[in-house]
Amino acid sequence: MDKVKEGKIEINVPTGRIYDAAVFYNKDAEIVRDISVAVLSVFKTKVEDIEMLDALSASGVSGIRYVKEVGVKAVLNDNNPKAIELIKNNIELNSVEVEVSNKDANLIMRERLFDFIDLDPFGSPSIFMDSVARSLKYNRLLAVSATDGGALSGSFPNACFRKYAIKVGRTPYYSELGIRVLITFIMNSFARYDKAFRPLLFLIYKHYYRVYGIIEGSGKVTKMLKQYGTIDNIGPIYLGPIKDDEFIKQVIDELEKRDFKNKDKEIAILTKILREINVPFYYDISKMHLAKVPAVHDIILKLKENGFEASRSSLCDTGVKTNAKLEEFMKIL
Ligand SMILES: C[S@@+](CC[C@H](N)C(=O)[O-])C[C@H]1O[C@@H](n2cnc3c(N)ncnc32)[C@H](O)[C@@H]1O
């Protein structure tokens, strides 16, 4: 075992290569966990008594951090008995009170309702989402990760259709496509239970696709579904807003107050997301076969001068988000 520090906790994690270990722990995801702590803290200013489920807990790192750093009640669940041993050890190490559960995640989510669920699977969240939709209460918070970028972002259309029932293909805007496939899949799952999902924040960090959002009542389902469409033979896919700027500002303020070692990087990630406009997808100018590629900054200025909305994309350095149609965009280029 190695001892590692993250946020306000110290935990034991297996030594050696991540995927050979008896229990999973990825140091790289610390940045995502820091942001999640800040997200839950902001949410807790609106909803006081939060009972949460860390559905796939592994070492317990996320759940223990939520308890210690946000002050929520938590159930830490994993179906791997070795993970349960380690979770118990890490709970003791950090002197926190936490409920531990050694069940299939689908089972516990069928049995109980929660105010916040963090779902962080190996690969795809697809086999758990129906239970998540059943288990989350109205007006409560969801955080979901996925690491199957190839399926989500259009490299493996058959895998995407199998897991998410959405038709995709290769596109220049593949990273945002991945986020929107994940969001659409979450929405579809909740719609079956007459619940709507309102996205608050998305991010891609290394191979982690991560989405946060609020579960809303049945009155919002129709509005959500009306924002679906088909584009470039892709779909049906949600084309509405995928973030809430007010919420993101509060998360940035929360990060400012914390002493996370990667805080500057985390704030930079969120600031980039905050600055992008809420228009679906982007034009990637590096993929447009231009003889001379203009600077993204100049293109955005020109688009704005011509009355269009425009910004960078947080997911693609050479991406331009705009409400200009392709023809209009090419003229400006
Ligand atoms: C990617 S790891 C979770 C990482 C953890 N959330 C973190 O922040 O480090 C996925 C975990 O899910 C557990 N798992 C896989 N299938 C499961 C199931 N059906 N029910 C419960 N746990 C499961 C695995 O044992 C593994 O510990």
C-alpha cells in the first residue's frame, strides 16, 4: 500500500500499476474529484440534509472526501470485497462516520433513494443508469463519469448504439459529441421515470468525461425532449444548453476558497467552460483544409463584428463555437 493525500484526507491505495491492482485508484482523477467536492459544496448551500451514494467506491476516496470536506451523509458501495476492506481501513484512517455497502450498485439503487449519486464506473455508465434514474430524488444532484470515449465520441458507432441507443459517426466536433451523447443518454434514462435532467457542468479531463446536473420534475420533461434534434445524421441528440453559468461561477468561487494543490488548473478548466457560448458543437478550423489557418481569436472577433455569437470551445483548442451557419462561417474565414 501507498499512503496518498488528497484534499483533506489521507488514504491507503494499492502500490503499482492501476489496472493490475486489487482495488482501483487513479491519482490523475484527483482534479475531477476536487471539482466534484466544490460542486457538491455549492449544491449543499441549497439543500441541507444530503444523503449520498458513492455507488462504485473502490478505495472510498470520493465518498470519504465528500463526508470530510462537504459534510454530507454517505453510503460507500462496491461489489468487490477487497475494495470494502480498503474502504473500511480508509474510513478508520480518517475518523469519519460512513455506511459501507458490499452490493451490486444496481441493487442498492433499487432499494433506496438518494439526494446525490456519484457514478464513476470502469468505462461506460450504461448498465447502471436506469437504477440511478429510479434512485435519485427530484431536485437533487447527479455526477456521472464515463471513460469509453471511443464509443461516446463517434469512433465506434456500433458500440455507441448498443450502449446509448444514439446514432453517431466520425465528426470534427467529436469531443463535444461525446459529452452530448452522455447527456442525452442520462436524459433518456430519467425521462422513463418522468424526470428531467438539467445539465449544470460538463468536462473532459484526460480520458474522463464527466457530467453534473439536477433532476427536475415531470413538468420539465417535454421542454427537455423538445431540444432534441438530428444533425449530420447523428441523433436523436440533445442540442440545448449543457451548462449553467451561474452555477459554474459559484463552483469557481468555492474552489477559490479551498487549498487544493491543483486549484489554479481547476479554476482554469472551469473558466474556459464558462467562457464558451451555449451553442451546440464547433467548427474545428484545423480540419478545414485551409491554405492559411487564421488565429481562432481573429475569427471570433470577425464573427462578432458581423453580428454573430462566437467563442472558443473548452473542448477543442482550434474549435470555434458560433451561431453562424457553415456558409456564413466560410465567408468570414
Ligand atoms: C472506476 S472504479 C471507481 C473509482 C472511484 N469512484 C474513485 O474515485 O477512485 C469502479 C469500481 O466499481 C466497482 N464495480 C464494478 N461493477 C460494480 C457493480 N455492478 N456494483 C458495485 N460495484 C461495482 C469496481 O469494483 C470498482 O471498484
